[in-house]
Amino acid sequence: MALTLASALGAGLAAAPLHAYELYNQDDSVLNADFEAVFGVMHSQENYAQFGNRSAGSSSWREGYIKYGLSGSQGLGGAGSLYGAVNLLSSGTWGDGDAAGFTEGSERRTAVEDAYLGWRSGDLFPALGENGVDISGGRQKVVIGDGFLINGDSLNFGDVDLGDDFDRGGAYYIAARKAFDQTAVLRLGGEQGWRGDLMWLKSDNRAQAETELGIATLEHVAEPGTLGLTYIRGLDVNERYSSPFQAERDGMDTVSLRGAGGLGVDNLNLAFEYASQDKDSGREDAWYLEGSWTFADVPWVPTATYRYSRFSEAFDPLFYGFNRGYGTWFQGEVAANYAGPFNSNTQVHHVGLKATPMESLTVGALYFDFDTLDTDLGNLGGRELDLYAEWMVNDHLMISPVLGFYQPERSAETGGTQLGGDGTNVYSQLMFVTFF
């Protein structure tokens, strides 16, 4: 079973969970027990100055969560089907807290994660394809495209003193909580041809200023590739929790054009996205171009990737997140999670190589070259090399070790974020993911 860490943690919108134990299945009635547990052990030889709560030296910590509950569906004869889920999530961080001080190591929380209900049309509207109308609402994860702008509400601060309570239960790196607090979603169209979405999302995440968004998408899905257009309107933010940067989300318009596919060429994959933002302070943009080639006739079937991405000085990356695997859209395990840049005011060259020595094992190497655009705002330039593996021990357990080497251009004392100097940081982590 070939599976990436991203797919092991689940993705998508209001779909039946990827990992579930079937409790009951008779006629058109299905009831599942959902279970997912993630635990990580992390060590960073260097710390980073994000909140003023870290000093020079190293940090060692652990993160984990357990997600558990019920999901199911009920057929309605010829009138489609109902589906839904209710899941709790218990999370925590132990030890020193993470290297950037997003967590302190004392976080513990249990709360509702998923609570949604939906209806799919089945074969009611043949012109729209099977389940061509899908309406859902409640607390759920929402993803658009490959997560460049919207990939769930995944920013998980801990018990760090920011003048107010931003604690979401810790587990910052593994992003334990991903569901938006309130959603209403209408999806039209099948798996091929034209399709679109209308969405309303409301975050209860104080680190995201409890942002409210309206979203419309239009896509064309065909064998050569997918082309998609997205419009995002900022409807509201909670000014009590917003930074000056986030305060501009109220009334902000973001439009993006994206595409992905092989253009009919075997072993080729191309992807791009261009996003333009109209903010009170001016217009910002971000974009990337990516190409990869799979050497299908070579042992271990290696895939080589090159990507260039650029995020303007005050671009707001919104709710981006971990989607296609390591490097999307957290570019660099150290840089994207602790040191910065955080998908703003930077350009990034990325080269990746991965291979599959056996069906259950994927190994890879990721290189990133970061250049800050406006160094008056600080210089977060640097280089990073990450080595990783994803081993499916069996159908219910994945183990993923990562070893990272991060070299910043500047220390915290000279305009960067790394405390105690600009030497190479050696970062290590070991992830355990178990599920039904």
C-alpha cells in the first residue's frame, strides 16, 4: 500500500473518512468508527525568535493527538443520501515546547473536531454526474486545490503569552485541529468536466483572527489536467485578536488561477497557481511553477521535481497547509515551521527527489533556497536540506523519520530569527501515524 503522510492524515471536504472501521453496513445504511492517532518526537539544535519566549540553545519536545468518533451515511432510496460525522480530538505538547515558541510543552485539550451533516444527490441529476449536487454544513475541514491558499484551519498555537488566550491545544507541528468551526458548502458537478463550489467558512481560531470567508470556485477536470479559478472574499475578522496584517482580511479580495496535470504525457506532471490580492494597503500576489518527471523504467521509480515560488512583501497566505506531502505548502521543515519565511516576502527555489525502494517505503530529499524580497522587514533568507522516509509498516501504521539541515543567512542578532548565531541547525523528528 503506497501512501504519503499527507494522505494518511486525510484530506478532502466532508467525505467519508479515509480511515474508519465499519461497524454496520446493511442496505443503504453505513456506520463507521473513526480512529486516528499521531505522535511525533522532535529535536532542534537551535531555537528561533518568534515571540521572545525562547533563548539560544536547543529544544526537545513531543506532540500528539487522538481523533475518535463516528461517521456514516444513509441512503434515501432514489433521493440521494445523507452523510455526516462527529469526532472528538485530544491533543497535547510535552517537553520544552517547539523551537519557535508556538507551544510551551504544557498544552492539553479535548474538544469536538468534526461535526457536520451533508446530502449527496446520487443519480438525481444525470447532467451533473453521480453526486453532482453535494450540500454540507457544520464543523469540517475544507481544501481548495492543493492547499496553496485554503487547506483547513490548521494553525495550532499553544499556551504562549500573547496578551490573550490563543491556546488551541498544542500539537503545533502536526496541526492536530484542521476543521473550520462553521461552514456551508455547495458543490456542483461530478469528477469530470465542469464543476464548481460555493462556500462560507468561519474560523474560531484566534491565531487566525477568527476570519470569515466567502469562496467561489470553478474548475474543469479532464484527462490532460485540471484548470481552476478561485475567488475568496474576506467577510470579517475579530479585531481583538488580529494583527495589523490580518486586519486587512475584512474586505480583502483574492483571485487565483491554478492548473495541474501531465498534458497527456506519461510520467510528466506540471502545476501552477497565480493568486492576486486586493488589500487596503495595495495589491499583492503570489505564484508558483512546478514540474516533475517520474523515471518509470528506472529501479525504485524515482521522481524529480523543480518548483519556483514567489510571495510578495505583504501577501497574506490565508489558510495554506500540508497537502501533497513534505514541502507543500510548508516549504522546509525548519524554515516553514519555526524560522520563517511563512509564505510571504520571499522567493523559493525547490528541488526534490523521491523514490520507492519497495511498495511500502518511500524515501526522499528536499532542497530549498530562500531569498527575502524586502530585507528592511528582516532577512529570512537561507538554505535547507531535508531527508525523509515514509514507511507503511502495515495497513494501520506509518512511521516517518525526517532529518533537516537549515543554514540561515542571518542570526536573530543581525536581522534573522535563529538565536545564538547563524550556524547550521540540525533538526530531527520521528512521526508515528496509526489509523483503522
